[in-house]
Amino acid sequence: MAKIDPKDIQERMDRISEIFTDMVSHAETVSKTRCPYRDRKDRCTAEFRCRNQQKPDADGALACGHDGKFDYSSAWESNPLAHARAKKKVSQIRADAVRRRAESRRKKTD
């Protein structure tokens, strides 16, 4: 079995990290404008109580009252400190990925 060069492994890991960083960034952006429990018919699919839930419609399903103009996550976030720690960790991961990509590019041009 052929051995894989550690440099190749690192380049692949950096590329995967870049892909996931972009995905996390997009998910974070979308999460601030659309509740993940709101379906295409504006019904609430959450199986827990949320302050954005509105009275049931004709078929008995709760409606989602989130208007997309605010960060809805505070409506159901039970531990704001954990949320802040997670945001800080994601920011650090992003910064590390950017730094590694820049280093990788510099090495390629040298």
C-alpha cells in the first residue's frame, strides 16, 4: 500500500475545513432569517413550546409567527452562555481555517 504524503493530507484537510467553514457560515446567516422549525406552509413543526408559535390553523397545526426580521434563536435558547461559547468556538475555527489556508497558499507559491 502506498504511503500518503502528510503534506497532501494537510491540503485535503484544509480543503474539507474550507468547505465546512462555508457551510457553517451559510447556515448561520440563514438561521438568523428563517426558523428551522418553520415548514414551507408557515406551520411550526417544533415539538417544544416556542414564543413564536401562534394559534392552530384550520387543520390544527400551530402556525409559526417568526417574521424573519430578528434572530429567533433566543425564543428557545435555554442556555445563552452555551450559545455564546459555541459562537466563539465557531469564530475561532474560522480564523484558524483562514490562517491555515493562507499558510498553504504561501507554501505553494514558494
